[in-house]
Amino acid sequence: MKAIYTLNEEKLKFNYEVLFEREGVNKKMKKTLNNRKRRAKITLGEVTKQFRIQSSTFQKQNIELTNEYKQFTAWFKDLQKKYERFEKSDDNRIKEVWSMNDQEARNLVEKIMQADKVIHLQQLSIGWKPPSDPFFSFLSESNA
């Protein structure tokens, strides 16, 4: 019995020492994990703060750029309207000048044709016939 009692006592002492060592290791591990947790919380706080700052900065920048875009779009539309208005005005002016010059050129061509006819008939005494080129078709329209 005494031997069993001594054996049990030694087993209990051994188990106590193992548990005591485990407790020390566990305390060190707990301290290490608490330090990690604390550093992770600090890092999380810093990252969250940076995120908030950047988020607000980007939101402000987004609003500014959106307003700028709207302003440029309005300017572009206004410029397009002005361009269309000037284009119509220029087209009308070109048509007016073209029409005026066209009529003047036709009148000059008619005078030249009359002079050519007179030269052929009176001075050269040869027969005269109007040009057959399609360009001169307006002469027959005005004579008709």
C-alpha cells in the first residue's frame, strides 16, 4: 500500500509540475495573444481613420468633378447651339452671295453671247448658232 501511495504521490507531483509548466506557457501565450490583439486593434483604428479620411476626400473630389463635368457639358451644348446658329447664318450668307454672283455671271454670259452673235452675223458674216454645251442651257430658258 505504501508503494502504491508513493507511486500515486509521485504521479500527482509530476502532473502538478506539468500543469504548472503548462500554466506558465499558457500565461505567456495569453500575454502574446493579448499583445497581438492590442496591436491589431490599433492597426484597425488607424486603417479605419485613413479610410474615413480618404473616403471623405474622394467624395468631395467626386462632387467637384461631377460639378465640373456638368459645367463643361453645359458649355459644350451652348457652344454646339452657337455653332449651329453660325453655320445656318453662314450657309444663308453663302447662298445669298452665290445667288447674286450667279445671276451676275449669267447676265455677263448673256451679254457675251449677244456680242458673239453680233460679231458673227455683222462683222464676220457667218452663221451663228448658240453653244450646245449643257452649261449654257440657262440661255435657252431665259430666251424662251
